[in-house]
Amino acid sequence: MKQKKAYKYRFYPSDEQKRILAQTFGCCRYVYNWALRQRTDAYYQHGERLYYEGTAQRLVTLKKQEETLWLNEVSSVPLQQALRHLDKAFRNFFEGRADYPTFKKKRNQQAATYASNAFTWNARALTLAKMDAPLDITWHRPLPDGCKPSRVTITKDEAERYFVSILVEEDIAPLEVTPKMVGLDLGLKSMVITSDGHTYGNPKFFVKDEKKLAKAQRRHATKKKGSKNRAKARLNVARIHKKIADRRRDYQHQLSARIIRENQVVCVESLQVKNMVKNHCLAKAISDVGWSEFVRQLEYKAEWYGRTLVRIDKWYPSSKRCFDCGHILDSLTLDVRSWICPECGVQHDRDINAAKNVLAAGLAVAACGEAVRPGAVKTKPGKPQRSRKAS
């Protein structure tokens, strides 16, 4: 089955390529912010809804104005793609998947997307529009044989590293069917606890570099605003942040790939992380563990390799429910790591009991014949109570 898959590589642009990319990033950012202002003003001032077609027509007029003629110096394709990205951001907002779009900033990660008519691909050489030489890409893994990229996205992160993401269509073979099924309980002391008793620890990458980061931030705060030393200090802070994020993401990829390889059905909880981080005592630890990204990786890898991912309802009391008899406790504080069921007398490990309940709830939904799409499965057995969770 053909699947769209992106391969991300780091590359090292020449000085001329850096200049062209910086100009392209700036134009894309300007067009995105300009279109966002156009759509916002059109609705609140005139009651008019602007979509991609309307902003694209206004962009043609904008590029002819004397004060914005510099927009014509870069390829027009990334500018059109910026309008499409804004249109998608509005769709996500109206469908409840994201907040209202915000303006892009110069200090944040910069990106430009090139469609197939704005770059040249020759086996292992990628040349972007307005550039004479191909990008110096570090090919740490090969692309599929005979692939033809449909889209290329260039990014520059806060640490001033350049990456290229190449989107291709690949025939991904499903993994061999296995009878194993697992429920996952997500926690802080251990990142993942499975229903069969396996525990995967939480490396706490942020905690390991927290002192180094704090020292770099103090040095940054003492530098004069606008000075070169302040820019160097800001870059040092960004590099520490990216080092933490890279290690965390690598661990999440390894763990999610292992779970998908070993199990045919994976059941997880739908945690509301945005609300959970409002707990100031646990916000830093919750943000460090990265539950949302981990579940996102499980979702698309399950789709690639023919596995089934089931999300149960966020109000399901997995920790407070006895797996043996179904009794639900009135309350269960976070410091209680094991408890004895007052109904049947069975002693439970808090996390393993929760993982078993997650698996049972997910399988119950699948047995009822409901759709088992990621994010589409809901179960509400028993009294809906707040179960959690920061264990």
C-alpha cells in the first residue's frame, strides 16, 4: 500500500544559499502574517470570510505594489504554499484541533515549502528554485529506489541548523500479524507501563541538562540587548534546548517503533495534556516526558504497518477501577502506588492495574464493532470520574 512518508536530512548551505534561503524565509513569513491580517480584518470589519483563493488573488496585487516589489525576488511557489499553510491552520481552528492562528516570528523556526515545480531532483542531487548548485545534504539513510519527491520543506531551527524534509510515496509493507495485544499506562516515574508488566523508564532529558540550561540563560540575560555577544548567548541557549528535544524525540521513536512491532493492537488513554500542565507542581515533568508526541508517533506508525491503535475516553477511571471485580474507588491520590480492593481483596500495582483496564476497555470497543481509528474511539464504562494522572 502506497503511503506518503517524509525523510528528513540535515544540510549545510553555502553563503549564497544562506542568503537566498534567508530571503525566502522572510518573504514566506511576511506573506503568512499579511494574509492572516487580511483574513482577520475581513471578518471582523466587513463580516467577510476569506479563503485561499481570495488571499492568492490579493497576493498578486501585493507583489505589484512598489513597497513590496522585493517579494518577486524569491520563488513564488513557497509564497503560495504559505497561504495554503494558513488555510490549513484556519481549518484546524474551526474543526477544534488547534487555537486561532498566530503571527510568525523571526526568532522562531523558519520554514519554506517547495512544490515539485520549484525544485530539480536528480537521483541524489536536490536543487531549489533560484539556486545554481545543489544542496550539500548529509544522506544518513537512503531514499527508496526510484522515488520522485512530491514536496520539499526547508527548515532552519532556532539553533541555526538547516534541514530538508523530502516527501515521497513509498510502498510500506505491513508487519506480520501477531496475536499480542497491549494496554499502555502513561506516567512520569516510568514513561510507559504495559498491561503485561513491562516498564519503560522516563529518561528525564530536561532534568539532566537543567543546570546547564539555567547557566546559559543567566549569561544570556546579562548581555546587552542588540549586541553580538547576546546573539551568541541566545544561540547557545537554543542549542541546549535542541539537544534536549533531539534526545527525547529519538527515545520516543525507538520506544514507539518497538511497541508497534511487537503488538497487533495497542490501547492508550486520551490524556488532555493541555489541561494537565496547569498543575504547576507537575507541569515541568509532564512537558519533559512528551506524551502527546509519543502517542502521535504510535498513530502514524500503526497506520503504516497495519496495526490497530485504540484510544479510550479520557474520563475512564483506569487507575481507580479494580481489574478483577470492577469496583471503583472514590478517590486515589498520586502518592498511593499500590492498593487493595475493598470489594474483592486483591492487591494491585497502580500502574499495571491501570494498563490492564486500558487494554480491557479498548478491546471492549473493538468487540462492539466500532471504528478503531486513532482518536475516534471512546469508552465510558462505569461512572465517569477524573482518573488522573501524573503517575
